[in-house]
Amino acid sequence: MIAFEQHIDQYVIAQIIASIIFIVLSLIYFKFYVKLVQKDEQLVVRGLTEETIQNGPKIAWLPLLTKSSEVRKVLSLSQMEYCVVKNILSGEKRVEVGPKMVFLQPYDVVKTDDSTGSKKRNALSLKANEYVRFVDNSTGKVRVEYGEQGCVVPGPDEVFLDGVSGKRKAMDLQVFEYVKVQDKRTGKVRTERGEKLVFLGPFEEYLGSKQTAVEVDEETSVLVRNKRTGQQHLVTEKMLFIPTNDEEVMEVRQLTKLADYEACIVRDKNGKEIFYFGSNKDQRSFFLPPHSQMVSLLWSRGRRRERRDLRITKIDLRPMYMSFEFNCRTNDNVELVLEGSFFWEVVDLPAMMKFTNDTTGDICNHARSRFIELVSQVTLQEFMTQFNKIAQRVHEQDESNFYTQRGVKIHSLEVTGYHCAEASTAAILEQIIQETTNRMNRLQQQESENEVQLREIRGDIEEEKARGELIKIQTDNSNAVSKMEGMAEAERVKSFLDHLSKDIPDLSMKEKISMWNTLRKEDALKAVSKGNAKLFFTPRDVNLSIENHDHSREGSWVDGAENSN
């Protein structure tokens, strides 16, 4: 019995141990070989020879012979997200586009975006004026997606053709704008003109930016080259000009307008120079023809003509002033700096173009040579008194045809100033000029005083002449009055005598004259009696017998006369 009981105890113990071992092994198995996979998870089992994946939700039992296992979260994509999945065995790629949960297949991996480092990538949303171009690196094909659409994603092997962002805006053209587009695959060029939106094709690129059409009117033309034929033509017809596919705008040319006194030079395709003058009605306004250019003259400027940078296209044919300054030496070795001006004009434009390319420089250089030649023949003192004559000789006594050959005419040449180049000589010259100025001032003052005295003398002479003329006129008037009175008196005497002869023919001439004298005395007495004058008779006059038969007055001048005696 004791042995049996011992045997039973051993059996129970063995059962307990076995149960414990089973439980421990079961716990170990459940821990390492049973996986609880959720809805958003996957179980990746890497066996001895292959990899398997089980998608949740489920309870997965792992085989005993397993290298490793892993429960991983599924990649969740929203509506505007996508990812790129690559099978590492086959190398194939595919794109998974949201909204969805991406359950990977065995040996699949999600590619990481190099720019962001994230597995999720943002899809593109295109507006009506946007587009995107993708190029497939495996096939080289280009795919274009135009707006409006959302969730635009590239293919597995596609990348953006236009930069990192990929999206491009269509070019909006207004009615006066255009753009040229070239197909890089065929080389063809097309011109798109507004109003419109321009989208590029798979192999197209813009040839430059958008351009503004040329408004061709009375004062604007456009020079166009046809790239297919290579020929140029000038468009002057009034329009809003947009070049065709094969045309290129080379230059917009404005109307060249010349005043009556202006001229210009045009060089044609053969190198011939054509002269246009504003004084000619048919040439005063024109467009520059194709293959022609406006000739630009480069003249010297500055008082010494030291800079040759004066560019001229329109030549002024009016007379004009031009200043100069240069050095020369007198016969007594005094260096002078002369300042002056030319008054000149262009009279023969073709001759000027034939013989010189620097008209102003040539004129000044020739005048300088002439001045050096003539100034070197006189001393400083002679120059100071004769510099205007020397300047006149430089111009008028120039026997060469220098100016005529170059088509210019010098009207006058004047020296407006001079000074010594050396300071010491200039100081001496200043003293001489000051003394000369003082002497001239004194002479001028003396001349002014002499002039005042002379004017006073001339005034006295004029006054005396006027007085003599007055006396002469008064004498002439007095003589004329006397003559008139004598003639009137003679007429009265003649009339008295004639009537008296008719009435009393027996009277002698002596008696007639005596009667006339008596009447004249009576007139004289009447004239005297009208005033306050007193009458005195001489003894001779007492013998006069004067009768007055006018008794209307009280008393008589005869009584008064007798009382006065």
C-alpha cells in the first residue's frame, strides 16, 4: 500500500509539473507566436524562405519556424495625399492615391520624399489658368495636365518637368500682346495673340516673354525680317502689327522729320550716301528704308577741341557760333592764350562728307595754324594794337581752299580775349593794360570836357543866328506892311483925284493935291482928338485956315486949339 501511494504521489506530481510546463510553454507561444492585428495594422512575417503579410483586423498564429515578425501601422492618406510604393523584388513602382489606407504587399516599401523626408506627398490642385507637365523617366514621355482639377499626382517614375513646384501659370495675353511658342520636338514656331490664355504643350517653350504689338501709324513703322526667306521689309500700313510665325520684329522706326535748316545722311545697302534736306518738300519727313542706316558724325567739342565725342545725326545748316582757345608765340617769344569765336555754316554737305570726318576739329586746327603763322611775325606790343586786324587777316587773306574744299564758309572770326600763358608775363601785361586803360580814361575825360565847351559855343552861335533871322523876318514884315499901306494910300489918292477931276474938272493938279493934304490933316486931327494927346501948332501952322461945319457938339476942337494958343 505504501508503495502504491508513493506511486500515485509521483504521478500527481508529474501531472502538475507537466501542466506547469504546458502553461509556461503556452504563455511563451502566445507571447511570441500569437499576434493581435488591428484594423489599421499589418503583420509582417519573415519566414525561412519568404515574407508574408497579414492585414488586420485578426488574430494571427505565427509558425514556429520564423525569422522575425512585425506589426506595423498602415499608412493613411487623405484626399490630397499620395505615396509611391516600390516592390524591392521586382523593382516595380506604383502610386497610391488617397483617401485610403495603404496596405503594402510583401516586399513593398514606401519611398520617402527627398525634399520633405516624409512618406506622404501632397497632390497638386490646378486652377483654371494653371497646368503641370510630368516626364516619365522610364519611357521619356511627357504628360500635361491642365486646370481645373484637383488631386493631380505624378506617375511612379514621373517627375516635374518645370522645376520643383511643377505648377506653371498659363500666359495671359491682352488684345495688344503676343508671344511666340516653339515646339522643341519639331522646331516649329507658332504665334499666339491675345486675348487668350496660352498653355504649353509637352515639348513647347516660350521664345522670350510676351511682347507688345506695334502700333503702326503716321509716325511709326516697323522693320520685319522673314526668317524663312531672310528678307527684310518695312511695314508702314496703319495697323496693330503682330508678326507671323516666320517673322521677327527687328526694329521699330520713328518718322524722321527735318526742319527747313536741317539735313541728314542715309547710307544704303550698297554703301552709297544719300543726302536728305529739310528744305526739299519730298525729303523733310521719311522712314529709314530696310538695309539702311543713319550716318552719325563724330565731331570734336570743347574750346580746344580736346574731346571728340559729339555725335550728330541731324546737321544744322544755319550759321552758328563756335568758340576756340589755343596757344601761340609772338616774335619776341611771349606765349599767348587766344580766345575767340567763329561764325560759320555748312554750305556744301556732300563736300564736307567727302573731305573730313571732324568738321569742327579741322576748322579750329586750320585757324590755329594761321594764327601761329601771323602772330609769330609781330611783337607783343604790335599784337596788342593789331589783334583784330590779325584775326581779319587769318580769315580774309587765307588763299587756300581749305574751307571751300570741306564745304564750310567762315563769315567772321573774332578774337574776344587773350592773356599770357606765363604768370610773370601776365603781370607785366596787366600793368600795361592798366596804364593804357588809365590813359584812355584821361583822354576820354578831356574829350568830354572839350565836347561840352564846343556844344556851348555851338549853342551861342545858333542863338545869334536865330536872333539875326528874327530881325530879318521882322524887317521883311515891316517893309511888307509899309509897302501895303503905301499901295493902299496911293490907291486912295488916285481914286480921290480921279473923282475930283470928274466932279470939278477946272481944278488944277496943285489945287487937287492941296485939297488932299487938307483932308489928310483933318484925319490926323480927328485921330489925335480921340485920345488924351495935346496938339501944339507952330507959327507956320497958324496961317492955316481950318473950317468945321459940324455944330452938333458943344464947343469945337478949333476952340480948344485957339484957347491953347
